[in-house]
Amino acid sequence: MSQAVAEKHPRGLYTLFFTEMWERFSYYGMRALLILYMTAATTGANPGLELDVATAGAIYGLYTGMVYLLGLPGGWVADRLWGQRKAVFVGGCVIAAGHFSMATPSTTMFFVGLALIALGTGLLKPNVSSMVADLYPKKDARRDAGFSIFYMGINLGGLLGPLACNWLGENYDWHLAFSLAGFGMILGLVQFRLSYGKLGDAGVLRNELSEDARRRLAKRFFGGCAVVAAALAVGGVLAAGAITLPQVAENVTVAILVIALLYFLNVIFFGGHSKQEVKQVVVIFWLFLLATVFWSGFEQAGSSLNLFARDYTDRTIGSWTYPAGWLQSVNSLFIIIFAPVFGSLWVWLANRKANPSTPLKFALGLLLLAAGYLVVSWGAANATPDAPASASWLVVMYFLFTVGELVLSPVGLSAVTKLAPANRLSQMMGVWFVATALGNLIAGQVAGRLEGLEPSPLFGSVALIIGATGLVALLASPFVKRWGGAS
Ligand code: GLN
């Protein structure tokens, strides 16, 4: 890989690198603050919302879940109506507006801000990645290396966002920190807009619809969106009091799971596919379930593990205490350090025909994640707010998480592109992000359990569930490999 990285890449790659870096700076900076702000006391110089942990966890799950779920309509809007370039630009503006809403000390504007960021990210995130692909001719060998460079941009943002935003937010003012996230997004947008010339025709709308047909389609789509938004708002007002946010999060999780299941059953039984295609779809479904479990553990970084960093971790260096959210940067730092190592490892193994199969990599990813939870559960065993655990427990845990992410996440997407029946490729890619959405939703709800449970048994149970899933995945991997046509 390192050789491929050294090759010359289209100049537009660096435009998209910095756009995504600033977007992730704002996303991860804000996410690292989110649960800390929601659970902080309403008194004092830097008041929070003082929500109970179950409610804050549900909001975290609903928000981060929606961020990924809205990538589905976001991708559609770009394909059919706007082209990726416009979707990224508009998405970025909506995200910035969201962060600035949260910069005001109003609870209503806080929720408006969350909704705007979820909407904007749905428009930006999937489309900035498709633009990277669009920079290269089909089958260009540099494309994979281009994505590795782009992934560095993601994690540079993920590293710097919490460092800057949590320093400001936890020490001085939450709302100033939310606006810092907004300024990051603005920098990304200005840079993006000024470099259009470098993008060639990447992300420009090209579909067969006439201007007129497109306008009609847009009217129907945005009209539909307005109706759904209004129904949700009215439903929310009517249901307020009758249903709690943790219940909402639970119902949304079950609903998405049922819809995903029905979708797969429909494709499998009534999709009109050949026997081999059906087998491959079953494999995608299996990997989808495993990915959901993986992200439900991994994405607790910003929820339960962030609370653990604040309340049960010794964050002092000499007489100085660093912000809890700084530990959120550890995963990105490790990705930046180890992604090239793993890239070369896969190539090295492939040259020796010893590259593990995709189902085996999924099992490994889950087992590594479970090992991470085992470590933190152990570290948490004797930790109390007055005698907190060393931060090294979390650092070792994030190391294991990162290796798990590097083993599982990049191969997931490419497996879907290989296994999906040709006429369902974009659909299946969309469905793939539903696994991330579900994982995030669950990650918030698990954090809610911290209310009644001590961290150590909670993290221990998570380790057990993820470890057991990993074991099943390991045992099933030879069969899954055969069904998938050995990919
Ligand atoms: N950290 C990566 C990103 O932000 C992957 C996150 C995920 O897929 N859950 O893009």
C-alpha cells in the first residue's frame, strides 16, 4: 500500500481530504461533548442540562443513529436531484447551522441543532466518499490508496476535534465549544468551495432525468419530507409525557431491525435472484448482523466510555487534569499510526495466499472488541469516583478497539460491493449503513444502563455478549465463506 500511496493522486483528493477532516473535526468534537453536556449539572459557571443518564443515552443513540440512517436519503438526493457536490456543500451548511444553534444556551435550540447536524451529515458523509471514488477512472489501482489517504483525513479530524472542543467545553463553556465545532465546518466549506476547480467533474450530477422531471421529483420528495417532519413533530408533541425518550429509542431500534429483516426476507424469497445470488445475500445479512453488534460496542466510545472517563478515570498529569473527552481522540490517533501497518499486512498476507477471509476478519474484529471491554471491565473493577482507575485501561481498550475496527470496517464495505446482486448494489450499500445506525442507537441505550449498574459489570456483560457473538462468527466462518463464493 505504501508504494501506491506514494503515487500521484488527483488534486481533488486533497480537497475532499480537508473537507472531510473538518466535517469530522466538528462531528467528533461535538460528539465528545454531547453526553457530558447533557448530564452536567444545571448549576455552576458552565451549566449543562442535568438529564438522567438513561435519557441522555437515548438522545445520544437517537442522534448518532439518525446521522447514519439519514445517509440513505442523502445518497438518493445526490444521485437523483443534486449531484454529490451540491449535496456535500448544502449538507455542510446545514451542519454548521446545527452547531451554531447549539452555541445558544437554549434547550430547544440544542435539539434543533442535533436535528440539523443529523440531516446535514446524511447529505454530506456518504456523498463526500462517493466523490473520492469518482475522482478515479473505474478499476484505477490508485483508488484504494486514495481511500486510505481519505481515511487519514477522517481520523485527523477525529483526533483534533475532541482535543480542541473538549478543552474549551469542559473547562470553560459548552456553547463556545459547540461554536468552535461550527467554525471547523465553515473552514471545511470555504476550502471545499474554493477548490471546485480541482475536482474535475467529480460529484457533478449526471442522470438521464430531464430538468423538468427532476424538478417534479424534487417537489414530491421534499414535500414528502415536510409531511414526515410535520407528522414527527406533531407525534412528538402529542406523545410527550406518555412515552419517555429511552422508550422511543427502544421502539425505533426494534422498528429498524424489523424493517431490515423484512427487507432481507423479501430480497431472499421474492427478489427473483439466482441460487448463488440468494446465498450471497444471506451472507450480507449475516455480516450486517455482526456489524450491528460490532458498532453497538464500538460506538459506546462517545457514550458509556466517555462517562467512565469523566467519573471513574484518573486524568491527572501532575497537578493538571485533562478533559475527559481527550480520551476520545485515542482511537483516531491509533488509526493514523496503525492503518498503514495493517494495509501492508493484508498485502503481505495476500502475497502468501494467507489473507484471512472476510467472515473470519469479522469474527476477529468482534473478539478484539470483546477483549477491549474485558480490559476496561477489569480496570473498572475497583474504581470509584474517589479512587479512579488509571487512564491506561482506556488506552489499551481503545488500542484493541482500533485493531478491531481496522480488521472489520474496511472489508465490510468492499464485501458488500462484491456480494450484492448487480441490480441491488446501491440499495445494499445503503442497508450497510443501517447496521452502523443500529449500532449507534444501541450504544446510546447501553450507556443508559449505567444508571442502575456499576461500570465493571456493565462492561463485563458487553464483553460477554460481543465475545459470544465473535465466537459464533468464528465457528460459522468456514460455512459463510463457502456460501459467499469464497470471497
Ligand atoms: N470513524 C469512521 C468515520 O467517522 C467510521 C465510523 C463508523 O463507520 N461507525 O467515518
